[in-house]
Amino acid sequence: MHVDQLRLDDRIAIVTGAAQGIGAATALALADLGADVAICDQLEGGLAETAAGVEARGRRCYSEVLDVRDGDAVEAFAEATVTNLGAIDILVNNAGGGFWATFDKVSAKGETALIRENFGTVANCVRSCTSRMNDGASIINVTSVEAFHAAPGFAVYAAMKAGVQQFTQSLAVELGARGIRINCVAPDMTPTPGDDGLSQDSGALLPGLHPTPLQRMGTPEEQAAVICFLASDLSSFITGASIPVDGGTTAAGSWKVRLDGTFGM
């Protein structure tokens, strides 16, 4: 093992949902490690800031405002990425989102929107990018710890994240012959502008208890660090895996840490 195995010099990466939060932090981290980055989002202002940050690090950036729920738009973006930067080495499927509501309050239209936003986006990007990828490339899907356990108020969202995890496992087998690795990062307790207020709406933050066993919230940069590890040669024998980046909430299960440091159920 050598530190150079973490470097991503001259590799071509795509990051979706890169205008803010985990997507923006990931695009900048990939550039710090030497990658050229193609980014997309629906938020034009934030996307321009991320693009400027990538270029300020001395790396090339191709940026496009688009909705990754639109398969034709994703196809055109993937082709433009290859034209402007080169064949793809890294794909980070970060775009997604949801809202808190018990299932009886979720309309059929709302359900379809959640499916398209959290599963359809991933399928669109994988479909368009794999034929344009170099052998030995890496795909990282950003899911959620809600893929692992009950998520009242987020039933459809959680089901889609679990679906992406299963999709990842199946594609790890399908793509293995080309050396393409595909893995998940499952965040939790990482505030970002895209989910502002969800923790309060869902009641995930309980008075008198720390948010995680590490007794703090996470940051987008901590998620980006694990994504970069999975993109790098340091993870060359990891595929089909899902890594919780959650401060220990998945491991803790129903155990919670009180503000005085004691714990209980």
C-alpha cells in the first residue's frame, strides 16, 4: 500500500447533484486528488461555484444545468463529458432527495416523484455512463442508512435507497468482468442544504440525546472522503459493498447516548 494509491491524477469523474452539500464537497475533493470533474445539478448558482472551485484547484471542469431524472438529458451530458474531458473513470450518483410524510399522506404522484428522484436518477446515469467508462472504473452510489432499517415518514424514499443498494450488488456481478467496481456510501446525520429541516420534521433529533455515538453530526467533507476512497485504488478489491458513514448510528441500533455520556435504550 502506498499513499499514491489515493491519488486520482488525470482521471475523469462525474458527480451529480454537485451544486451543494455532499455533491459539492465530493467534486472539490476529487479535484484535490487530481481528477478532472464533470458536474451537474438543477441549481445554476451553486453549480457555478463548484465549477469555479474545481478550476481553482487546477483541474478541468465541465458543468451543465440539468435534471438527472431526464434520461435523454443524462445521455447527452455523458456524451458531452467524454467530448470535453475524456472517457469516464469515476461516477458518483449523489443526486436525490425526499420529504417527510406518513405513507397515507403520500399521493401516487408523490410516490412516483420519489421513485424517479432516488432510483431512476441512478439507473439513468449508470445506463448512460457504463458504455463510456474505462475498464477498471468506479461507481459510487450515495444512498442512506434508511436503506438498512425502518424509516417512518420516509417509506418510499427508504425503499428506493434499499433498491439502489440491491441494484449495486447485482451490477457488481454484471460489471466485474470489466473491472468496474460499484459501491454505496450510506450517510446519516450529515446536515446539508438539500435536507434542511428534515431532521426536525421527522423527530430524528431527540432532546437530551446525542445525535450519534460519536456525539456529533457529520459533515459533507467526511462523506466525500469515503467516496474518494471508493474511487481510488486503495479500494481496488471492494465492490458490491455499502459503507455507513453515520457516526455509528447503524451499529448502535436502538441504543442512544445521553448528553452525560451514559447510554441506554
